[in-house]
Amino acid sequence: MKRIFLFLLMGFILLNSGYSQDTTHESKRISINISPTPLFDSYSRFRFGMDYKIGSKMAVGLDFGIGSSDFVSFNSTDAHGNFSKKHQKVFEIRPEIKLYLTNKKWSSWYLATEFFYINKERKYNDDYFYPEEPGIEIHYDSALFHSEKWGCM
């Protein structure tokens, strides 16, 4: 995680210094993003961020996503009518670098590279599951599922 942060910091510094002699002055350089679609994911979260335009051809962006069962209730009932409460936590960060191909007033085409880091945790209480072998049912008092994903798109 420290390497990714250091890489992004150096990238911001290099990109900013590369365009420091640019004489064009654009009035709108920062845009704020709010994405409602992750609310419908199985790990619901609020996702927001911003883009900073560097010159007329480059931009960098940074999105954050946070979610918790404190925000949204994840109660459910199974096929037998048993009630279970799921506790979850989600954190994600998504830095992005954009290269604009066209730059129009209302729309633009661009190529982008996005990095991501997602940390998810979900706790199940008083539940059960069926493994692949038929006729076996495993009951448990508590189970904790934790995953971390990172990569580039």
C-alpha cells in the first residue's frame, strides 16, 4: 500500500511539473464525482471522488468508497424463514490517470488507467451453508470473511 501511495504521489508531482509552463487558463479544473451504483452491490458502499484536470490533455482522479452495516441494514431470511444479521465493512480507493483524445465543452473522449485497492469484511452469525457434497449441512455460530483486492484496469 505504501508503494502505491508513493507511486501516485510521484506521478502527481511529475505530471504537475510537466505542465507548469502551460499558459492556458481553464476556469473549471476540478470535478466532484458521486457514484450511486455501488449501493446496489452485495457489499454496499458510498463512493465519491474528484478529478483534477492538468492542462488540456491530462487529468488525474481519486475515488473513495466506504460502507458499513451501520449505514445500511443487511438483515435477511433464508428459505426456511430463519433470520440472520450480516455485519460488513468495505473500504476502497481508486486513483486514475486520464489522457483526453477530444476536449469539447460538454463531452470528451479519453483513455484511462485505474488502480484499485478494496478491503472487504463480512461477519455472519447463526447461519449455515451446504458444501458441494450432497446431504451435508454445516451450522455455525459465527464466521468472518475477509478479502483484499488490488490491481489495475
